[in-house]
Amino acid sequence: MPPLFPTLRRGLALALFLTSSVFMSACSTIPPAAREALAPQGTLRAAINFGNPILAGKDAAGQPIGVSVDLARELARRLDVKLELVTFTSAGAVVEALKANKVDIAFVAIDPLRGQDVLYSAAYVVIEGAYLVRQGSPIRRNEEVDRPGIRVAVGKGSAYDLYLTREIKQATLERAPTSPAVVDFFLAQNLEVAAGVKQQLEADARRVPGLRLLDGRFMVINQAMGTPRVRGEAGVAYLRGFVEEMKSSGFVAQALQRYKIEGAAVAPAAP
């Protein structure tokens, strides 16, 4: 029997070593370079855009809620840093804050122009862009919008603005201050078409009599998490893995369901 004791001691020592190794591994899953890139001041400053109702809104007490807010909270928890929600009313203002390095992360549509200043994860949700017209408008199909004499209201700096600026050849774009103001701007300026998030336009059509949405969509918007390009690859590399886990685990789907979001779907896994 005595010869077994050294073996037992070695076995216990090995078990303790393996347990310690697993614990240390779990505690070191956040690369220090990623934490430094995403929260260099020890606080994660997350841009929250109230201009897109699919991503964020306010509760009865006026506090930010939504899928982007939940993702920001989960990311801050994993980084083990404080969270500061920095709120905006338009995507354009969010991107300007990213460019100026005034926020650490944001939830914005992937766009090549913005990519000059922003590094993206893959998309976490996919949103449809739609057109709205008056009931009596002769325009019936999306393809009929890009014609001479047609004026289209868009939110300044929004993903729709950037996309339509590239794609529209004959119609004219008229820019409202923010995306939520598009329909009121469209009505006030007596324009022919309003473009925006399908869900927002549907809500406006219920709010204002005499409006209708064109069938289908004119674009699909991939909403991703972004960080300032000047921060380098360490932070966005972690964001990419984080977003994929949030999709595959059901976190994003549950958030969309929790906030009763329609008009958006969980993005497919990145290749």
C-alpha cells in the first residue's frame, strides 16, 4: 500500500493543476489588447441610436432599452468594465462620434463609405428598407421611384441615404434631420416618396391617414457592431467572435422577441 501514496499525491497534484489551468484559462479569455482597444478608459462607451426603433427605444421611465442596449451590457459584463450608454437620434451622428473617437462601440449599418473610419463585426440583424407614398400616388412599385421629378425623403447620414446616394440616378434625394423625422419632413415638403426602416414607416402609416408602403423592399441593411478604425484590429477581432456567439446562442433572437421587434431577423452566421 505505501507505494501508492506517491502516486495518489501525484494524481491530486495533477488534478489541482488542471483545475487551476481551466480557471486561469476562463479568466484570460479576453485578450488584454482587446480590452484595451474596446475600453481604453476602463469604461465601455456604447453609442445607442434612438433613430432606429428596431435597435433601441425607451422604457416607461425614459431609459434606453433594445437589442443594442442588451448587447452593450453583455459586452461590458464580459470585458469586466463599466458601461456608459451614449445616446443619439441619428445614425449619422453615431458615425461622426465614432470617427471622432468619442465612443468605443456602436451599432450601425455596414456601408463601404463608413468603412473608411469604422471597423465592423459581421451583421447581427438584417433590416429591410422600404418606400412610403401617399394613397393617391401613381407610384406602385419600387422600380418606379428612380425617375425624373421624383423627390425622396431620407434621414441625413442614414444607411438609406448612403445607399440611395450611390444607387439613385434620376430621382432627387431630400434629407431630413433624422430618420424618425422623415415622414413628417416628407409631408411638410410635399415630396413624392419617403425612404426608411420598414418598421418605422409602418408605424408612421398607422399614425398618419392617407399613406401606404410600396410592396417589398428596396434594400437589405446589415446591422453590425463597429469600433473606430484607429483602434486597430484587436478590438474588432473580439467583437466579431462576440457577435457570432450572440447569434448562435439565441441571445439576439431572444432580444428581438423580448422587445416585440418585427421587420428584422437574426443575421446568418458569418462565413
